[in-house]
Amino acid sequence: MIDTYTYIAKMEEEIRMSEVFDVTIIGGGTTGMYAAFYSGMRDLKTKVIEYQPDFGGKVSFFYPEKKIYDVGGFPGVTGEALVKEVEDQANLVDPVMAKGEKIKSIEKTENGTFRLENDSGGEHLSKAVIIASGMGTFDMQPLQVEGSETYEKKQIHYTIQNRKQYEGKKIMVISQSRVGIDWSLALENIADEVHLINRVEEFKAVYEHDMDQLKASSVSIHLNQEVEKLNGDGQIMKSVTMKDGAELEVDHILVYEGLNIEKSMYAEWGLETEKGRIPVGTDMCSNIEGIFVAGDAAIYPSKTMLIATGFTEAMAAVNSAAMYLDPKAKSQVYSTVIYKYADQ
């Protein structure tokens, strides 16, 4: 028998799913979140659906600790800081932000509404769709040690986001690549101690200066080593046992052992594709009326593959969606007009 709270939660979920939005954005990276902001600025009822458990997309996963210099207005900003700013900006217009959902199919119904089905069978309804989900979904290779799932998201991480949590802690980085070196060096002056574990003799895709920096650092390097056992009570991990029998105290483990990449489903959704991306014009329209594209998912002649490019494409996609929904709508809007009284 379903208890009252479960029943209410189920009903609320069904109501949420049956609600029709003006614009639904697939992908909650920086492009998708900025599209949500501009869509809300145009008074469009907006939803964002992100596959990962957190927003930020590739910027969160690949550049959280790195400085980005090609975004206007920022002389240099870390990926983590940029994601926070863009998410805060999106939240100014109160879009519905859903995460941990993978869209498996898109169907245009007879009345023109799009039905988006997720991997658990739930549905989202929208009058227009903006695809900002890059070239497909990806997951980090999990740590292959018994019981690791118990400590994931608490003490085992697959990105270096939220570096403040590592202050004064004992950190272990497990990686064969330059990413592991970058993470270790980024945490060197934050953590109490950093151990870098490589199960083989050499690091992949590194330059000589990467190794010079690593050797000159205080990071403890362990080659031809692996974690054999996680020692804890199921709530808190205290230490790990290494392949050679040594035991190391550890507060957090960061893992980068590569990606499991799943190609995009754009072709299955009926969209024209070119090398896994969706061909568009300057209006960011796809071959399906009512579906628009922005960010890495879009391809057109002379495109620049920069984070900043996605912001311009997001605005163009939203403007096209607005005119698709209402042919009399303005071709674009100006924040200086909309928010002219905001600071008074």
C-alpha cells in the first residue's frame, strides 16, 4: 500500500510531467543554462533537462580547475566559477531545472507539441525544443574496487568540482593521464597531502613540462600501484589498502580513468546529422520545425568551437523558437530595455 507522502509525490511528478512548456532545453551545460536565461528573459515558460547529476556539462567535467580566457567579460575564470555564474544567471528567471534524466526519444504529436520521453519512461511536453547536449552523453569510468559505490559523491569523486571540500584533507588522485597530474597540482596547495596513483609506469598524453612540474611538487607519486581495498564502516572511508599492502589514510579519492561515451541519438530522433552533429543555419533551426540547436551539437561552415560561441548560438536558437511560437514576436530582445529599472 502506498503511503500518503509517496502518493502525493507521485501525483506531483505526474502533474509536472504533464505540464506543457514553451521551450524545453536538452542539456544543462553553460550553453543550455544560458539559453534558459535568455528564454526566460523573453517570457517563455522554460525547462532544462540535464543527463548528469549536476549542471555544467563539459566545463564542469573537463575544466573545473582550469582558467578559461575566451569568454567576454572575464580576464580569466575557472570552469567551476563560470558554471556557477551561468547557473545563477539562469535562476534569475526561474526555469524548471531537471537533472539526472536522459532523453531517449522525441516525438512531434498531431497538435504540434513535442513529447520527450526519458530513460525511466517519464515524459516532458513542450511547444519547442532546443538541443544543447553536445555530441552525446558520457560517464566517467568508475573506480573498480569493491564497495566504491558506497562512498561515491561523498568521498569518491569523478571531477574536481567544489575544491573547498578538499582544504586540509588527505587526497588521493587515481589516473594514468595528464588530467590526474593537473588535478594533483591544483590541489597541492589546498589539501594537506596529495597522493597520485598510476597503475602503470608512465602517464599518457603528457608533455615534458607536465612531468617537470609534477616532480618539482610535493605530490607523492605512486607508479605501478593500485587500490586493493577501501577501509571504512560503510558511512565514512578512513583509508585504503594498496596493492603492495601499504595502508594510506584518505579523506577523498578523485578518479579519472577515462570516459564511457555514448553517441548522440539525434539521428534516431529524426534529425539530420553530419559527423554526429546537427547541421543548422544562422537561425539555429534543425530540419524538424520547432527543434533548434546550440553549442557543440550544432555544426555550420566556419564554426568556432569555443565555450563563448555557445552563448551566441543560444540566443539565436531562443529567438528562433520565440518567432516559431509566435510569428509576430520580436526577432530579439535587449536586456538594457527589459531590466532598465533593475538597479534603481
